[in-house]
Amino acid sequence: MAMDKLYEFLTGPALWITVIIFVGGLAIRLAWLFGLSQERDKPWHDFKSAVWAWRSIIHWVLPWASVSSRNQPVFTGAVWVFHICWIGVPLFLGAHNMLFDEAWGWSLPSLPDAVADWASLAVIACGVFFLVRRLSRPEVRILTSAWDYTLVLLALAPFVTGWLAFNQYGPYGLMLNLHIFLSEVLLIVLPFSKLAHMVLFFASRSAIGYEFGTRRGARVW
């Protein structure tokens, strides 16, 4: 009974609070960064170019399309798989789409359960690879703080608990509520941490495209 009450709270009031903080936090951060750019480098805005912005974004989204990514082929592959699965599984998981339909009256196409299951394992495997890389490579370790490790673990936690719940390892009610709780914590923390790069990436790559492409006539990939 306690688990049922907790589930109702997590999928009711807590979910709405999470969505408001997530969307509002990202909007505020984007607005603040835009205002900061107006204050610090106002002439830069005269060089905006959709062409250079998209060229910059596309060459850094596609795997091995930039010189930097080709210099680290294994890391680039892991990054690409991680991000595709990290975004794709929550959006296209059948169980999630049932919840979307119940809560908001709409849903997205659903992945086969087996595909989502393996994609979740791919996220976990890539996350472990990132942690080992941060610990083993001095040039990466020196730039990594305790909070950075925490963020990696937080990004993995919903996938670990979700996979355990889906495959019914351990107490199902506990694993399900842990999965929902950790997912909501992740979404609340995301706008105010480095994890916000899931949105800020597009703004920063656009800005770099403007700066080097329109302003200097040089490519950045």
C-alpha cells in the first residue's frame, strides 16, 4: 500500500513539479545566456547565420564528421551510441508511451521491448566506459570533479533501475518507484548542471559557427 501511495505521488504532483522545473529552468538558463551574450559581445549578434549554425551542429552531431571525433574513434562511437539511446529509450519506450497517453492524451511510436532492453544496456555499458576513461586517463581525470562523477551516475541511475524493474529483478514496486524518483531528480538537476548540454549544445555550436564561419570565414570541424 505504501508503494502504491508513493507511486501515485511520484506520477502525480511530483511529476508536474519536475516538468515545471525542467522546462522553466532550461528556458531561464537560455534566456540568461542570451542576455549575457548581448552584454559581453553585442556585435557578435550581427554575424548570425543559419547556414553556418547548421553546418557546425551537423558536423558535431554526426559521428566521425569532425577532425576531433575522428582522432578519438572509439570514444566518439561510445558518445554517439550513449546519446542516441539515452534520449531514444525514454521517448519511445512502450511503457512510457502508455503513461504519456494516460496523462496527456498523446503518445509516440514505441520501440519493441527487446530493442529498448538492449538499448538500456548500451547506455549503462557506455556510462561505465566513460567513468573508467575519466578515472584512467590523467588528462581527463585532472578536469573531473566529484560532482562530475555524480552527474554520470545520476544519468545512468534511471536506466539501471528501469532495466531492473522491467526485467523484474528485485522488489518490483521498490525498483519502479526508485526509477521514477531518480528520473525526476535527474530532470530537476539537469537545467542547472553540465547535463544541460543536451540543449545548450545546439546554442553553443551555433555560436561557434557564427564566430568562426560568418565572422572569420573558417570552418570549425
